[in-house]
Amino acid sequence: MTRVRFVSADGTKESVVEAQAGARLLEVAQADGQPLEGACEGAMACSTCHVLIIGGDAARLPPPTEEEEDMLDFAVGAGRNSRLACQIRLTDDITALEVKMPSGVVNMGRR
Ligand code: FES
């Protein structure tokens, strides 16, 4: 089980959910009503699932692949903590994660 705390882009809203190992962070976020479109459904072709991992067991997440890094280059407001939520699969090692929504979204797939 992973306890995921979602923080809105402006930091005013928070939501805490528990998610099973094996779940993808994108689906956990969408089930909680977070504003992540996930337009390409995990094909690493859109960056509408961009999130900032701001705390918890972030260090236990596998590092991003080169493809993920490339797509994050297009994400608005991306920084060192940026990840694509569709590429993050929760495991039993990750007991807590703090995830902030980005301040803007660009869907590369729709240009
Ligand atoms: Fe498109 Fe993650 S859902 S890159």
C-alpha cells in the first residue's frame, strides 16, 4: 500500500489516497479526480500526465528513462522533480509519495 498525497498546483488543496502496489500513479490520480488528462494513455507521447514528486519515498522510484526525460522537456513548469505519472508504478517499497500538480499542461500530441 502506498499513501499518496496529491497537492493542487496552487498548493491550496490536498487529497490523500491509499493505492495498491502495482497501480500506476496516473490511474491513482485520475481515480481521485486529479486534473491529469493522460491523453496518450501511457505511450509517452503527450506529457499531459506530468507531475512533480515533492516528497515521500521519491528516492525509491526507479529513475526516468531517456524517453521519459525527453518528453518532460516539453512539459510546462518541469523541474528536477518532474515525472510522467503514467510511467510510475507503485511498489510495496514506496510507502508514501507527495505529488504536486503542475502549473500548466501542454499536450504535444494535439499540436
Ligand atoms: Fe501521455 Fe503519460 S499519459 S505521456
